[in-house]
Amino acid sequence: MRQVLNVLLIGLAISLSASAYAESSKAINFQLTDINGKIVRLSDFKGKWLLVNFWAPWCPLCWAEVPTLNELNKRKDFAVIGIGLDYGPDESVVRDSASKHNLEFNAVVAGGSRRNVDSPFRQVGPVDFYPTSYLYDPNGEIVMFIPGQLRVNKIQSFIDEHKHKGAVSNVVEHDSQTANSSADAVKEVTFRKTDPSAKDLQKKKIQY
């Protein structure tokens, strides 16, 4: 009985997460401060694709995708923001980790603990494991949620399709790790309410 209940709760968490993206056309215009003291806002990247990547210093999978993220950030139509979380009380760990693993991003942010009420993920979306990334289109809308390692070919295919259609599709990407998502983490994030017409946006699922 308990196993059945757990499965239902996990299903509810995934459903809530998918619903949030389906009903949200415009994302929150987040405001963050990077490790150099510079203010970084979503609106600064209007006209570009933006990937917000959440990582932790102790996460080996996070470092495995750094070369891919660096290449994406070199593109004129693309930018990457890396947000370090759950690294303990010493923020210098974020700077040291970024240097050690050669993060060549537009900005690197020390985000503290996910338990903090002002944690940056609350301005973006749920982070239940590392790495987790969110892709914003040039209009500032979240169009792809990537739990786990990203694959650049999938991102490029989506961008090409997006440009071809000239329309926004909301994408919720799930892999085998999605089953570990918790209902609490989803509920902690408040998305900006949008016009009801946003419910008509097409939602696609991409499987890796």
C-alpha cells in the first residue's frame, strides 16, 4: 500500500511540474548577483537563447557537461549562466570550482543552499538533483526543462524546429531520474501567472 501511495505522489509531482510549464508563457525576470558582484537579469539576454544550469561542486556529472556548456556559451545567439548550490557555508568554493573545472560561462552565481528562502532556483524552477538546466527562448520564456545531463544535439534540434515554426512550444523533458523528483520541491516554486490563453500553448515531450 505504501509503495502504491509513493508512486501516486511521484506522479502528482511530475504532473504539477508539467502543468506549471504548460500554463506559464512568461518566466520570472530573475535578478541574481554573480561571483564578481555583477547583477544578472533575465531581461539582459533578450534576443538570445539562455541556458540556466544548476550544479554542485561535489557532482561529477556536472563537470562532465562543462565542455558542452562552454561551446554553447561561445555562440553569438546563446548564453549560459551557471548557478552553484549546496556547497556549504564558504562561497569561495563556487569560485574555486568554477576555476578548477574551467567554466567559461556568461556568469557564475553562488546560490547557497536549496533550503534558503532566497535560493535562486525559486526564481527559475525546481532543482531536485544535479545537474538541472532550464532553456529560455529569445523572448524570455522557459521552453525546456532538462533534469540530468544535457545533449547539445537535442537542444539544437529544438532550436531549429522553434525557428522553423516561428512559435513557442513548451517542452518538459524527463529521463529515468525524473521519478526521484519530490512533490515538495515542485510546490516550493511559484511561477508568475499569465494570460489564460497560455494554456493553449502546445506541449511536447522529448525523450533522450
